[in-house]
Amino acid sequence: MRNEKGQALVEFVLILPITLILIFCIVDFGRVISLKNDLENKTSDIVMLYQNGKTLDEIDSIINKEQNGIKIDASYNEDYITISVTKKIKPITPGLSYIKEELFDVSTSRVIKNE
């Protein structure tokens, strides 16, 4: 029987980068899902504040005091208002910056009746 330690080392070196990239992708996906959940909660808070009579400028100042980087947009239609909340996230997966050089936008939106 020959020494099989060299074979195991070569297999480990070939599989390690793929495994690490896969782990980083899973962590990035979890960060995006967590941020999406946080933005959904912020959007619900914003809709509740808006329905209680606060203006979008007041809401924007309240939200940005709590956490920087959140962008609030509102578009008006005749009967409806669409409130969108967006935040940029930088992925930690190595090599992803070569594919996509910009940060990822994670956003949520709600459509409410304009009363």
C-alpha cells in the first residue's frame, strides 16, 4: 500500500475553496433575509406613523436617527401611496465584487390608500 496522505491533502486543497465560497454565500443570503425582515418591520412602523398624521420628512428624520443608510421614498397616485424602504448591503463573499461591483439594494414597499 502506498502513502495516501498526499492524496487526501490534494483532495482537501481542491474542495476547500469551493466549500468556503459556499459558506460565505450562505452567510450573505442569511444577512439579506435578516435585513429584509428588518426593513419589513420598519416599513410597517412607517405606514403606522404615516396613518397617524406624521409627514414623510418627520418619519425620515426619526428613522435615520435610529439607523443610518435607510432610504425612504413615497410615490403618490390618485387613490394610493406607495412607501418604499431601501438599504444597501455589501456582500462578504470573496470574488463577488468581480461579478457585481456595486452594493446590493434590499427594499420593501407597501401600498396604502390615500385618505
